[in-house]
Amino acid sequence: MVVRVVIVLCALLVAGCSRIPQPAGYSYTEQQKMQAAHHWEVLANDVANQVNAELIARGYLDTPVHVRHACERAGKCDGAPPFVFDQAFNDLLTTHLVNFGVPTRPVPADDTLEVDYKIQVVYHRASRYQWPQPGVLTALTAGIMVFRDAPLEVAAIAGAAAADALWSTEVMNGHYEVIITTSIVNDNMYLMRKSDIYYINDMDFWQYQPGSPADELQLTSSRF
């Protein structure tokens, strides 16, 4: 009788839990991480290529463009120099547009199209780990099983290799990402709009927003 009661209670608990959706991760994907000025140039070249293609497709072959700083977009420049990524990306994008043959002006005019970009830094408080991609654990397990009847020394080498491979695939992603959205604007209408998302190093977040490394040190010290 007691056993039956326990079974019924367990069944009720399972049924109750089954009413709650279980969290599930997304399918394995990849996201690039920007860690050097060269990565900014790669992005600027890609954006310039798409801007050029869009202008050609829409017939704006002779229409000049002006690359607008992110702070100008928000109306918050206030005479202060743009932050690191803003200044670098503006210069790189302007250079690539000129190299693509796009008429580009240093200052806006009535007949220019605005090449507009926005930078958003995203902070995740929780620590996020990247587990091995699908198939890695299966492959490691199979490799260990092959050597299960091998001499102790060989099995130890196989186990160490498997551990090294497993740890090499486990990565802490850090806390910061950046979203960079670029648009072509004409008469308050979007002609093109694209967004790119990247991981960035935690210690480099200040490069993507107004401030300096001193702000980072102050933020770090204030947590303790």
C-alpha cells in the first residue's frame, strides 16, 4: 500500500513538472569576435561593399554620401571627440567608400545621402560558457572505448588527449557583445539597413561607447 502511494505521488510530481516548459538551448551556431582594428576594417569593407551595391541597384550612381558619426546620429556630440570605435569605423568606412568609387563628402549637404550607423553595447551579467559542439563528446567517448583494452600507458595518453580536446572546446564567452547597425537614409526614409553582432573582449567594452579606460577602472572598483 505504501509503495502504491509513493508511486502515485511520484506520478503526480512528474505530471506537475511536465506542465512547465523546459529550457532548451539554440542549435549550435557561430558568432565572430572582434579583437583587433583589422576586424573593424573587415566590417567597414563589408558595409561599404553593400552600400555601393545598394546605391547602384537604386540608380544613385552620382549621388554623394556622407558618413555620419554615431554621436551625430544621437545629437550628443557636444564638441567632444568620438569614442575609439566610432572614430575608427567612420574613417575606415569613408576610405572604403571612396575606394569603391562612391562620391563621398566630408560634410553633409542638401543633395547627400546619409550613411548612418548606430553602436549598442550589450552586457550580460551571467557567466556564459561555450560547451563542445555536437559530436565532440561522442567522438571523444568512442576514442576512449577503442583504447579500453590497451596497456595502461597507452590508455593514459588517450585519456589525456581526450581531456585536452574537451577543455580546448570549452570557452567562456565573456560578458559583452556589440550590435552595429548601418543604414542609408534619404529624406527620412531607409534605403538600406543591416545589423551585425559580435563578441568583444570584456576589457575592451569602453572602445565602443563614450568614455575611456579610466571609466572602466572606476566601474571595476565600484563593484567591491
